[in-house]
Amino acid sequence: MLGTETEQKPYKFVKVKRNDIPDHMRVNQYGKRIDTYWALHIDTEERLLTYLQNDPNMIQAISDVWDRIIGRSKLGLGGGHWRNQTSLVIAQSLFGLPFPDSKELEAFKKQISLIELTDHVNKTFNKGKVDMFLKEGEIMVNSVGGMYCPKWVEQEILDTIESDELIFPEEERIKVSQWVEGKHWYAKVDKTTVEWKGRTKWDTREQALECALKFQKKKDDKKRGKR
């Protein structure tokens, strides 16, 4: 029947349990044990292109490096904190180490434009994702931009969420529940009941999760002063 097909959403997140990682390596940088995590599963060309155009880590990193090159940021290339690890890696790929002093940087400003910086990033960093996708037909990307091919590892997919927003689900922040023998699903973000477009309950778990992600983004944007 016409109109029965569900339109594919641009982002597909999967909850992964890796079976090929030793127990002593199942910890994050804070020493907390991590048995599962969420990854972005890119399995179509459309999803790959959408991700590359909207990857927040890369957009923020390009902005960070460019602000320092043109002097908009008060921090020099070698000083202060970078916005994310990708910023530092991009800067190192451009300048090497040690970073240039102010005179060298002044000369460098005349040799590169924002378009050329973006092109450098695409050729240097995004090429790997594109090449792997073209070879294997799918890739997994984690929340900080790391990638791998699911065919190369032993893993279980425990859950799947399709979304219009590039927001990784964070289990500690998002809780979705249903009363015993209940028909509706409810969601909380940071222990706050999710209310989205006047609704606080949904017919399916997927609907509750999607609205929780949007609620989380709105909450985080408000905290950062965005409208």
C-alpha cells in the first residue's frame, strides 16, 4: 500500500556490546567500567554525507583552529585548552610541533583561507571514513569521532534508535520506562520528566527516546546560552 513505508531518518544510533575487548580495557578515562556504549551506524551514502556535513566535533575543531590562526581567540596555538582533541590534532597536522610563534603565524595567515583549512581537514581526516565506507559499505563512529568497521570486531547490537538529530544517547542522562502492564512509555533526562510538544507519554519506546534526545538538546543549548 502507498504511504506505509517509514522514511529513513538521517542518523541511526546503536547500543553496542563489544565481545572482543578484555575486561581490563573496559574503562573510560575516569576509571569507570564501560560494558556498552552508543555508536553511530553509517550504512548508506546519504547517512555518510549527512554526518560529514554536520559532525559537531569537526565543526568545532575547524572553528577553534581558525580562530587561533586569525587571532580571534586570545589563546595562541600552543597555549590554553583546545575545545576538543580534534582541534589539537588538526593544528599539529598543519604546523607540526612546536607550534609557530606569533611572527611565523602572521606569515601563515596569508597562506591559508578558511576554505583551504576545511579542504585540508576533509582530505586528511574525513578521507579515512569515506575510504572505509566505500570499501566495507558501513562504518561505526563513536561520540568523539573514532571509527571502525563492524565487520572487523565481535559485537552485539542491543538497541537501535533512529533520529533526526545528531545527538548521541547518553544512558546516564536518559531513562525510558513503562509501567508494568502499561501501554505508554515515559522518559526522563537528568531525572527531569520529559515534556515535548505538550506530551509526557508516548505509544512506543522509540518515540519516547527520540523526544528525550530533542529535550536533552534543548536543555543543553539553553545551558550554553543558545536559543
